[in-house]
Amino acid sequence: MTDGTLPARGDVAPKVAFFNDPKVRSLIFQALALALLIFVIYTAISNAVTNLTNQRIAAGFGFLDQTAGFGISQTLIPWAESMSYGRAFVIGLLNTLLVAVVGIFLATILGFVVGVARLSPNWVISKIAYWYVEIIRNLPLLFQILFWYLAVLAAMPAPRNSYSLFGLFFANQRGITAPRPVFEAGAIWIGAALVLGIVAAFVVRSWAYRRQAETGEQFPVVPTMWGIIIGLPVLAYLATGMPISFNYAEQGRFNLTGGMTIIPEFVALVIALVAYTAAFIGEIVRAGIQAVSHGQTEAGRSLGLAEGRILNLIVIPQALRVIIPPLTSQYLNLAKNSSLAVGIGYPDMVSVGGTILNQTGQAIEIIAMWMGCYLTISIVTSIFMNWYNERIALVER
Amino acid sequence: MKRIVSTIALGAAMSFGATMALAQTPGRTTLQNIQAKGFIQCGVTQGLAGFSMPDSAGNWTGMDVDFCRALAAAVFNDPSKVRFSPLSAKDRFTALQSGEIDVLSRNTTWTLQRDTSLGLNFSVINYYDGQGFMVRKSLNVKSARELSGASVCVQTGTTTELNVADFFRANNLKYEPVVFATADETVKAYDAGRCDVFTTDASGLYAERVKLQRPDDHMVLPEIISKEPLGPAVRHGDDQWMDIVKWTHFAMVTAEELNISKANLDQMLQSTNPEIRRVLGIEGNNGEALGLTKDWVVRIVRHVGNYSEVFDRNVGPTTRLGIARGLNALWNKGGLQYAPPIR
């Protein structure tokens, strides 16, 4: 150092004790935290195993192969009492997914309507939307589910005096019954035609957009798309000799037999979940729209765009960026809230899983399966919504 | 909520409890734990007339309640030293496994599964029951075999739920099960017209019928489709406590057999009959062998009564339930209640 030059960086180790070195320190602390976590998890698992063995409670997932022996009121895949607990759990899971998907779809529509209505210049409409939001979101959900369940049951007639529409559709205390389509050989072509129709419709759409961008000529896109989507399956239906027949409901001794029935538990649960979640979505939509500066609307007007096009092309695309992240939370809430179904006897994952838990006593395993399923449903929803959010995000140039 | 709490308690207990469970101090027997805390924690129903139900003053009454009071009488000489945990059918076993309760006296059917893989011990049957069906009279149904296509309201986590599936399957009948978590929800849905049939143990049918809007519009079908031996359950792993539970029931049955009742107890204490003297602890040390005192049977009978007194007071012909002794009569009177000798 006498010659006045500084040592090159990194040549000399800093003269501090290793435990004062921030890098080493952070490594040590991280290692300690990890070790502690592993120790806690290990202790928990080994203790659980020991205690279960001591009480001679069987552990593991072997019980899923055993015969279930109980009935389930709504099954999306075939079910008989002689099937296994594992299949029963899957049926519960599918019922949960059904409620979640139908609920999210309807809640989104209703929520957007409410959100737009809240901002309507029409005083009556905006007040109705305001009170809807204020009342619904301030009442507990379980209470609403029970209300709708008992209200639906009370409003409906006994099965021997069903309400009937054209003798095809029936509503009574056992649910809503409609003719059940029976698919015969050849029906597969109709499904194929539907898929083909949807693909073709989108091909037409992108062709029409490209042509409009190049030549400025417009094309009736929407009617053409619907024409293709509906027309192709109808042609296939006629061409294959009408392979779909219907199984109509008939009055049986206790209830209608035949047809397909939507059980009242499902109806009540969907109504309650949709009404409740839509109140929150409405507020999110309102906030999103209000977040778009009024100057944007004015700019649209000065370009001579119609009000509907301003909303569709200028306001909503910008509002969506604000709406999507909190909307994701509402979707997740709806999926998780569906577990309240157990209160009205809808056979969802918690209800069916609870029965399995009780028959087999496998509490830890069932809880783990519940957690795994809800976690997976939520994470998949999040991933999809995040992907969508990125897609519609403002492209900064 | 209760379910979630007890489930979490179970998870925590299973995971971190050193020997037995969270609510139990490790290294002590159940009896020592009970004596240390000064009361018995007893799991009962959320309200089933005649078996366990709080009255208007909040006091629990019923056969299952009296059984817990008899246990408290035997241990503490005070039938009030018992606290009750109302449990749904679904939560009851978790509550017992986790140590939240000391004994489950909740019209629970004794089955092999529950006795083994659930980690419970059953030892006595204090009520012989069977499953039945209730329907509206207006349906004009005379037999359960006519129920094809019916909707059936049933409570989850019960043997009932499985029996009804077996019954319809065995008889090749169709049905729609509508499954609820608590007895109250089940009955309410049946009353609201969701189901054609409500099914549970026959005693429960009579007990729940009085809660319906118009009890007289409903009838119980003649068929009894299953055996439902109801009895108290304890956890695996503590034989002494199981013995106490078992012999408390036997003491009440023996007292009835020997005609020892609340009314004539003091007279009986003067008896010269060696069997009565032995049962009442004047001779021998049977109570101490159980870990209790010599006068344990005296305590039970003085505070609670013998089996017939308990039965008649809660579910017998003079009560609203009006259930005859039937299978629950003593073995020498045409029933099944039979106690091994106390000696």
C-alpha cells in the first residue's frame, strides 16, 4: 500500500469474521430456517403416524378402493352404491366444479349488468342496482343459501301437482325436469359438426377482419358465425337420419320418472352464489369503468363513434385491466364458497367427502384431499386469469 | 364450525400430542384426567327428544344424558359434574378420537368398522333399536316395499345412510337420497316437502315426529330394516375407563333386576340378601376394582335410578314418545337387556 496503489477489487478477503459476513450470515439463517421447518414437518408426520398406530386407526389411502355403499342424489358420471369411495369423491369433486363453472359464468354476466346499471344515468335503474349491491353483499352467504333453498321449496308445488310447460318441462319440489336427449349411433357426427362449425366460424371471423383491414369493406360477421355454428349441426342431424330422440318425464307414483332433473339444492346454491358474488363483481366493474378517464369517452364522441361502440371499443378494454385482478379473487371466492352446499344437502366435495370421512374415520387423508382439490381449482383459475390479464394488459409502446 | 374446530383439533392432536390427544394430559389415564378437571365431558346429540335434548331451562335430559349423569354419579357422587358437547352425527367420532370428549353417549350404533378402524371401543348396548321409515299419510303407502322412486331425506355419517342404500338395492327399488349434515336440517327439509320419506332409527322417528308442523299427518311404516344397537363409546387404549363405562350400564340393569330403585334404596341398604349387599358395596370391594369407591352402585341409583326408571322417565309409555320396552326389557321378561354378574 506504500506505493499508493489500491489493491484490485477481490484480491484481498475483507477482514471481518465469517459470522459477520452478510453473505455467510444469510446462508446460515436460511439453512437454520429450513432445518427448523423440516424438523417441524417431520415431527408432525411421525407423531401423527405414531398416534394413529397407538389408537389403531388405519392410515393411508387404501380406503379409496373400498365399497362406498351410500347413495348420491346428483351424479355427473354413472354411480352405484357398490362403487368405491374414490369414485364417490370424484363425483363430489365434479359436482363442486359444476357449481363453480355455472356460478362463475352467471355471476360474471349478472355482475357486469349490475356494474353498468350502477352507472346508468337512469335514476331508477342505478338506485335498484345500488340497493341490490348494498343488501346482498351485507348478508351472510350461508343465510342466503338457506333462504333460497327454503324459498325454492316453499314456492314449488308437491310432485303430484307439478307446474308444467307444454307437458315437456316440469317444476316441483323435487326439482326442474326436462326431456332427456338420448343419443343413438351417428349422434357423434352432430358433435363433430358442432366443433367444426365453431372452428369454421372463427376462421371466417379472422378472414373478415383481415379483409376489412385491407379493403375497408365490412362483412356481417356475427350472423354468419351463428349461422355456421347452428347450421352445421342441424345439417348433420338431418343427414344422419335424426339420431337423437328424447326421453320424456312421466308422472310416477311419487315423482316424475324419466327425463333429466336439476335438483332444488343445485338451483338454490347457484342462485345464492351468483346473487352474492355478482354484488361484489358489480362494484368491481363500476370501479373499473370509473377508472377510465372521462376524456376517453369524450375523445370517442368527438370521433363520431356511437355510444355502444365507445363502451365496447374504448371504455371496456381499458376498464378490464383494472377489473381482472380483483375479479379473479371473486371467482376464487365463489369456488370456495360452494363448500357451504353442505348446509342444504347438495352433494359437493365437502358433503360427499364428509360422509366418507365419517364412514371410514380417515380424517387426515380426507382433509388433505379437500385441501389438494381446492388448492388445485384455485391455482388453475388464477393461472388462467393471470394469462388473460397479461393478454389484455395495456401494450406500452 | 364445530366440525372444523374438532377436525383441526384432531389434526393437531394427531400431529403434536405426545401420547394420546390434545385435551388429555399425557401420561394420565382418562379417569385421572376426569378427576383432575372435576367433570366428565360427554358427547351427545344436538337435540333428540328422549335421548339428549336441552329443556327450556337449558338442562340436558334424556336416556343418553342420564347415562353420563350416572357416570358422574359413580365417579364424583354428583350427577351434575358433567358437561355436554352437542355433536352432529358427522363430528361425533372425531370429537372422541381427538380427546375433546371423554365418552360418546349419542344414540350411536355399534358396528365393526367403528369398533375397529375408527379407534373406538363399544362395550354395552343401552338401547336396542332398528331403522324405520316415516311418510306422509296422504301418500297412501302401506309398506316400505312400495317406496320405489321416492326421495329419501337422511342424515349423513350415520348407519342409516348405508342401511337405506342397502335396503333399496336389495329390493331392487329406485330412490333419490337427499343427505343433510344435521338431524334438524334433515327433518326441516322433509317437513318442507323435499322428500317423500324420512328415515332414521325408529326411536328417532317418534322423537322427530313431534317436531313436525303437523305430526298427525305423518306415519311410521311397519318395517324395521336393520339392527341398531345403540351404546356409549370410548377411545381405544384405556381399558379402565372402558370398564367403568361398561359396568355403569350393567349396574343400572342389575339394579332393575334386583328391584333396587331410587325409592327403595335406603331400605335395600338394610337387606340381608348377599347379592344385593354385594352390588351395593356393603360386602366385597367391586367398586375399588374399577378404580371407584365401594358404594358406586348406590351413587348411581341414588342420583339417577335403575335402568327401568331411566327408560320410563325419558322414552317410556307415559312420555310423549310412548315407546314400549320391547327388546329393551330385561332378559327374564322377554327382552335383551342382560348384565353379567357383579361379583
